[in-house]
Amino acid sequence: MEVSSSTSSLAEASGTKIDERKSMAHTLDSLILLLYTCLLTLTVVTVWLFKHRRIRFVHETGLAIVYGLINTKNMVDVVAKNSSGLPNNWPPDYLLLESSPQFKRGLPILIRIFFNVLLPPIIFHAGYSMKKQYFFRNIGSILTFAFVGTTLSTFVTAGILYGLVRILPNLEFFRFIDTLHFGALISATDPITILAVFNDVKVDVNFYALVFGESILNDAVAMVISRTLEDYESAISYGSGSGVNAMVFLKAVGEFLGIFGASFLVGSLLGCTTALVTKFTHIHRFPELESTLFVLMSYSTFLVAESLNLTGIVAVLFCGICQAHYTYNNLSSESKHITKQFFNLLNFMAENFIFSYIGVSMFTFTNHNFNVSFILGSFLAIFIARAVNVYILSFFLNLIRQNRITMNLQHMLFLSGLRGAIAFALAIRNTLTESRQMILSTTLIIVIVTVIVNGGSTMSFVTWLGIPLNSEDNEEEPISSAAPGKDYNSLDRPEGRILPASWMARMWSQLDKRYLKPFLTHCNPTLMETLPECSAIPTSCPEWNQEDSSRSPIVEHPPKGGQNFPRLMGSPRRSSEAPQEFENRLSSSNI
């Protein structure tokens, strides 16, 4: 009886102790989240002051890093004051400030937060907010810089660093595959600071599109290359040792193309599916439901791609492009405003949180491995790799481009190669080995220096290099205000002057204008005009046979005795002398 009583008392005391520890951990988590919230609040207030005073030498991302560096001391004090007696499996912010084994346990949670919560809205916003007209006009050059340029940068950086680690002492643990990993992740550019300055001073829209398009596709390509290298490393480890196997290498190249292509298809298909849903239903009558469906379908693209063992970042990027190009046309005016503002807010908060965390991680990561020689060699390698990427590819592109990339624009493009959130997220994914710890430490230094130094000097370089400015607004004309029948993504300027376009842009424009936009959106021209022989199926949908006065264009039914098919309001009427074969073809359709 006494034994039972003592056992019960011991269990009761243990339960009380566990409750106290959980309460202490909850308080600690709240304090850390409060510190991050204060960081973001301080960043917002400072950005407002800088914008009010027209100060452009530092961007909000640079401020977030600086505040993160300053706030590190406060975070360490909080944890040291409240961490007595807690177990080793608490949330990542707590574990980050403790011993190395604890950090390793919490790191997978941190990685999942970065890749599943913070990065998708940033990448989707990049696709959803881009200037589509100028992006597609420069699509050939953008794809060249993104695919060929990123691959060149990866191998040039890896080659220089591998030669460096062979001659430097105490770096024998670095393998060529490690330098390839570093070359791939550090090739992911993030010029948001420079783009913000470009947008403020309204630089030439074609050059803006070139920098922006190269950066968003470059991030996607860098992530796929990193994943391919991980699979390649596993293959040579479990297969033919540590040497380079030609068949394994070719398989890795094929896997890269397959993953990127499949991820592109998943993102495009789900984006087009959302466009069809918003076009052929009346959900636009309920803007809150329409906006919710838009957000859920967009985020599900990332989850579907990851579930299929593809790259969700690539999928959500192209989903954002499709949503902006097609679905946006079908949304109600309220949903257009809601979705734009919602993703702007998510992008701002996610980016600044990541850069704040970069500043905090500079002093709180417990396994830093700084090597001055390797850091200096890395700066040299990325400068050489960026120069090879920009100047050599620009030379070959100018041989076929009508709108040449001048030398001053090439200099500005070279200086736009900042490193940011994507490089940091890829570096922190694996810090188990000594080489990967050194890669993370070096990446942190490169990100902080390029964001603060390059970003702060952008305005001076724009003035010094004489970068051409655009007299018109840098924003595209809103779709809702476009004139009836106007092709929103044509290659014409508003005043009607034709701008040079690559053959790829012209082919895409024709395909998009004739088939894709008429099928996926309410924009003119309609399928009745571009593809009358295949228009029976889409025009037989109930959405097309019911009048809806809350939205334009709507279906206008002909008067009695007229033709027996519906017509979209705003599309040109056909004369009564329409060709007989056209009427026969329509009358034979099962409408």
C-alpha cells in the first residue's frame, strides 16, 4: 500500500514537472516569435521612413539582415534565461540557440518551414506579378540566361573552387561534388533590391523584364540542379564508388530535364485548370469564395508537385505565370484586387522574415566553419562565373537580337547578381558534413555582403552607367481597362509602334492569341472567330448560355429568327452575308 502511494506521488510530481516544462517552452516560443515580430515591425517602420525621405542606399531586405544581426544578442539572452531543464526536442528556434546535437534534431523542421511555408508564396508572387508582355517579348534571352547561364555559372564556380581547395591546406575534405553543390546554390540570384530601385526610377521595361525573368527562372533552375546533384551523389556512392561515371552523369542530365519539364507541366496544367473553373462557372458572384479557390489551387500546385517527387518551386512559379496570364482575366474586380494584395503581403512578410533569420543565423548557428581563404576564393569564383554568364552569352545573343544588349546594360546585369533567400535555403538544407557547414557559413557571408553592398550602390550604378529610363509607367495596363478587342499581350506599344520581337516570342504570341487565350479566358478574339470548327464544345457550356449582367463579356443571344448559336458580347457581329459553308458547319454542330 505504501509502495503504491509513493509510486502515485512520484507520477504526480513527474506530471507536474512535465507541465511546468511545457509551459516554460511555450513561454520561450512566444518570446522568440515576439522578437521576430518586433524585427519585422521595426523593418516596416524604417522602410516607411526611408521611402518618405527618398533614401535609396539600403533596401528593406538589407535592413532586415542588419536588424537580425543586432537582435542576436537579445535572443541569446532570452534563451539562456529560460532554458533550464527543458528536453532536447523542442521547436527549431529554441534548438537553434542550444548545442549542436539539439540543432541537428530541430533542423528538419526548420527546412520544412522554409520550403513548404516561406518559399512558395515568394516564388508564386514572382510569377504572378511579373510584366508578362515584356517577359514574353524577351523570352529567348531570358531562357538562355536562366538555363545556359546558370549551368555555366555552376560549373565555372565549381571548377575554380575545386582548384583552390586542392592547393589550400586543411581543405582536403572538399570533393568535386561538394563544389558543384556550392556552385549550383550560389548561382541562384535574388536581385529584389535592385529590382525595387529599377521600379522606383522606371528603367527601360525590356531591361527590367530581362533582369526579373532571368532571376525567377534562374532560382528554379538552380534548385533543380541542386536536387539532381544530390541524386547523382547518391548514385555514385551506392553504385560505382566516388568516381565520375558517364552513364550516371547522363542519367542525371536526363533526370534534370525530366524533373524540370514535369514540374513545368504540373504548374501549367493546374494554372490552366483554375482558369477554366473561373471561366465556366459563376463563382465570380462570390469574390471571397473565388479568391479562396484561387489561393488554394495555387498552393496545391506546390503540394502536388512535391507529392509526385518533382520540384514544387518550379511548378508554383509556372502556375503563377499561368494564373496571371489567363486566370486573372476571368476574376471579378474584387478578386483581382484581393489576390494581388494578398500575395504582395505574403511575399513581403516571407522575404523579410527569411532575411531577418539570415542575420540571426550569422551568430546563432552552432556549427559555423569559416575559412577566410575559401570565402575570398568564393567571391572571386562567383564574380568570374557571373562575368562568363553575362558577357559571353550577351555577345552571342546580340548576334540574333534586334534590340541589342549594350555594354552598359551588360555591366548592370553583371551587378544584378545578388544572392539571397534561395541560396540560403539550399545551403541550410544539409549541414551534416564539414564541407556543407563551410558552404553554409560562406553563403551567409556572400548573401549579407551582396545584399547590403550591391543593393545599396544600385542607384549610383544606374546613374553612372546611364541606364535608359522609360518615359511611360513601368506597370502594364490593367486588363479590366483594356479596350474591347485589344490583345493584351501583343507585341505593340500602346501608341501602336511595333517593337522588335524574337521569333520565339512571335510564335508564342500567335499560338496564345489564336488558341489559348480564347479557350481559357473571356478576352477577345473568341473561339467563334479563331477556331469556329472546334467552338461547339466550349460554347455548349451552361455558362455561355446564361446571361450574366455582373460581368463582361457576357453571352448575347440573337433575336428570334436569327442564327442559332450564342455570341459573346463585345465580339464583332458577322454580317448577314456570312459564307454559306460557315452557317452549314455551325448548323451541323451539336450545340
